[in-house]
Amino acid sequence: MKNILVIFTIGLLIGSVFGAVAIAKENKIEKFEKIKFSAPTIKKIDKYVVVNFKEANSWMREPGKPVLPLYVKTLEFPWGTKIVNVECKPIKIKKIALSSKIISAPNPVPLAAIKTASLKVTLDKKVYESRAIYPDRWYTYTVGCGLDGEKRVFYLKITTSPLRYSPSENMLYYAEEMSVKTTCVLPDKKPTVFPGQYDLLIVAPSKFTSELQRLVDHKNNLGIKTKLVTIEDVYSSTTGRDGAEKLKYFIKQAIEDWNIKYVLLVGGKKSLLFGDWGMAGPGHENDRLWYIPVRYSNLDDQEEGGYVSDLYYADIYKYENGKAVFDDWDSNGDGVFA
């Protein structure tokens, strides 16, 4: 969804809809669709079985729990659409008695140890000894914000589980069809008016601005409207928990005030010899070590605590209660950024 270009300076591209049957009433749309699934296939592997179906395009792989195929459908909606409801109803549910348990997903293994690690099949007793059917529902859905080219859109991701498993019965339940109903309210088609307009935003330390002015002039001469802002001005004019969050808020404001399409962040680490590079993980950021602040993404692979992620600056929005809001990458507020 996000297009990112890294040149040690960082450049990033900031960022209808219906098939089947759709019924519109003013701005409210109801979309109906039926999805057909092939009969499951069952393959024996040692003491276990692996189940699948032809249309599967993803997998449910939680360590210790049954590996089951999924069908994921993604729909695109105009920016500002409110997703009111999504309903998926299974049709023609059938069942198959299995000869063995469905194989479980292995625990993740660090990449550095993947050649020497042995993958052991372990069964989560809470699932395999339960009378409940796994997973506990036929579908889930999420709504996210993204880009289609240079156009901002909402993405509705519907994840269906046409195959469900009853471990206590060792029975596979499957739906031959799924009826999907999506209800949404489209935004008013009012043109957006921007106080100013630029194509490219460049952010850099003040000590680099004289050299960068030549780049700004060159871009403007090519018809690419360019705005140069110092990181010091960003820090003084924007609120946030640290430098990275201030810069991300500034980019969000630049999108909404100037309709920028691209961002170029100029600057790296001030010293190659001193200061943490991110191995200690999130929470150890130090803006004083960098010309441009960085965000460490959390990583727990027993090798390093985190890594520098420029995606943080491209992933500006998240969908919340029918609106696009600032995504701070810290949904539970614990200061660890995902």
C-alpha cells in the first residue's frame, strides 16, 4: 500500500469499488456477493492430516493450533467511506470425519537458526482437547488506510474460514458457499480545497539547507512544486512524544494543508562509531544521535531488539470509528512501536 524509496536519505510516497450486486440509497451502499468454494482436499502427513481447498489464498498459522486455509477478499472504497457493517453467512455446511488430527503450526524460528532448528509438532491442548470449533467464527474483517497510486483509499479486508475444525469430534466442517453483505456510507463528493499546494516536501537539518536549495530549485524548474523545511522548525512547531512522532505529525499536516505526494528525509546517523543503532530495540531512541529522527520497530527474534523502519513515516493513517486518524504505531500506549 505504501511505496517507499530509500537512498540513505529516505524518500517515500505518501498516500469504486463494487462487483456483484450493489443497491444504492443516496450515499448508502449495500453490496451482496456469493463466493463458492471447492470441496476440501485432505492429505496425510505422518500422524497428521493437512486440509486445503482450491480457492484458498492465505493460511491460519498460530503456533500449536490447527493449520487451516483461508480465503481473503479485499475491497477498495473512496477515502472517507464509513464501513457500517459486514456480514458473511455460510451456505450448505457439510462435514467430513477425519482419520487423524489436523497438523498444528510450528513455533517461529529466528532466521539465523533456521538451518539448524528442528520443527517439532506440538499441540495446544486448550484447542485440541476442546469441544469448541476452531476457529470460533466463519469470518473476520478489518479496515485500513492506503494508497491506490496517488489516490488515498480505504481497504476492507474480509478473511473467511470456509473450513472449521472440531478437535473433540475430529470432524471438519466446511461451507460450499459464503454469502457476503457489505453496508457502507460513501462520502459527499465535495472538492478538497488546500491552503497551499506542493508535490514534494523535503525535511533536513538547517546545516544542509544551502546545499539542498539547488535541488529545490531544480525540482521547481521541472514543475515539481517543492517545499524545504528544517527539522529544527518541525521540532519547534509540532507536538509529539519524541522527534519521530513530531516529524510524522508534521507530514500528516503537510498532506492535509499542502496535498503533498512525496517526502524526502535528508540525514542519517551523526556518528558511525558512537550511539545505539537500534539493537536494543524500541524505547531506546535518541534524537540527538541522528540528523533526522528514526523509529525502531519492535522485533523479538532473540538476535536484536529492534530495527530502524522508514515505513513508520509512510503509514500516516489508520481507520478508527469510520474515520482516518493519525497512526502512532502504539495502539496500547506502552511505548513499544510495532
